[in-house]
Amino acid sequence: MSCGLPMIVSDRVGSVGRTDDVQLGRNGLEYEFGDIVKLQQHIRTLLSEERRATMAAASREIARQRTLQQSADGFVAAVCDAPRP
């Protein structure tokens, strides 16, 4: 994120939400795992220079607002909340 890149993630990745690293529509796009057609659509979306630049700027802004401690706390919380086999 701090490199200023938009993100395309599957629905199996964590850290997606209004207050997370990947904020859908703002700096990231999500597709259902295995849905190659949707993944292709998202890649095509980011071929737009304007869209890519807007999302890249959002990634840099989100990264500036997050500390390493916040990221680590979020990771630990996600691991603790994960279902156990």
C-alpha cells in the first residue's frame, strides 16, 4: 500500500473492510476466489489511468494513517477470530 498500488484481492484474503487495509472501491477490488472472469474485469478496470491513479493515491493515504502496531493488532485479532478445525 505504501508503494501506492491499487489492490485486487480474492474474498479469501483478510484485511478487507471500511477500516482495513483494503477498502473496496477506494483502493481495492475484490473477486470471489476462482472467479477468473471477475478477476479479468478488475484487471481491465485498472487499465484506466485515472482509476488506477485515484486508487493508488488512496492506498498511499491509507498506509500513512496506519501504524505498524495497528497492522499487527489487526493481524492478531484476525488469527484469534479464525475458525479452528
